[in-house]
Amino acid sequence: MGISSEEIEKLLENFPNINREKFNDALKGVTCMMEYDKIRIYHCDIEKALYCGCGIENRDLYSWEWN
């Protein structure tokens, strides 16, 4: 279904040197869903924010990475 903000925080504990600003910027404008009172971000967008650069590589999204 997607990952809640609490689950994202727990996941990010595994990446102590991540650039949180770049990670959060990569999540701006992504598609998400609402489950009751929680917003859930799709796992593919979290993966992109982590591994396609952004947080770990300390860069912005490339135009072709934005959905």
C-alpha cells in the first residue's frame, strides 16, 4: 500500500549519513495515498529518494527520475 512517515523514519535509521534535505526534496510531488488518517508514500518513490541518488548520493533528481 505504501510507507507511512513513521515507517520512513524507522527505515532512515539505517542510513545515518543520508542527506535528509535531498531525500525530502526527492519526495516532493510524488503520488501517494491516504489510509484513514495516514499518508502513505509508494515504495518506489522511497527507493528513488534513497538509491537513485538524492539522499545517499547527495544530489537532486534527474528529470527522467521524476514521476
